[in-house]
Amino acid sequence: MPVFNSYNRIKIVLAEKNKSNKWLAKKLDMSETTVSNWCTNHRQPSLPTLFKIAKALNMNPRNLINS
């Protein structure tokens, strides 16, 4: 099984805010598969999308990225 780096914290933040992948996908008008890929760090959202995610979650985009 491949090892993926955890570049983003989207999955963690969704859990902290009691939100689901499905909720975020609907909020951003994107597929659940796309959001799932971000949450598992198989893919990363573009920078503009990261800002949209942060806005939907009412937080600073920096808090969605691991240092």
C-alpha cells in the first residue's frame, strides 16, 4: 500500500466541525470523490479551491495545510 504524505488537514477539520465530505462537496458544487481524494491526500485542491474550502469552513486557509 502506498504511503501518502498528509499535506492538508481537510479531513481533520471536517471532523472537528462535525461536517462530512458530502456536505463540503455540496457546498463547493464538486463531486464527493474529489473531496474524498483531498481528505485522503491522494490529491490536493488548487490554491483557489483551498480558499473556497476555508471560506466554507469559516477559517483561515493556513489552518487547512500541515506545516
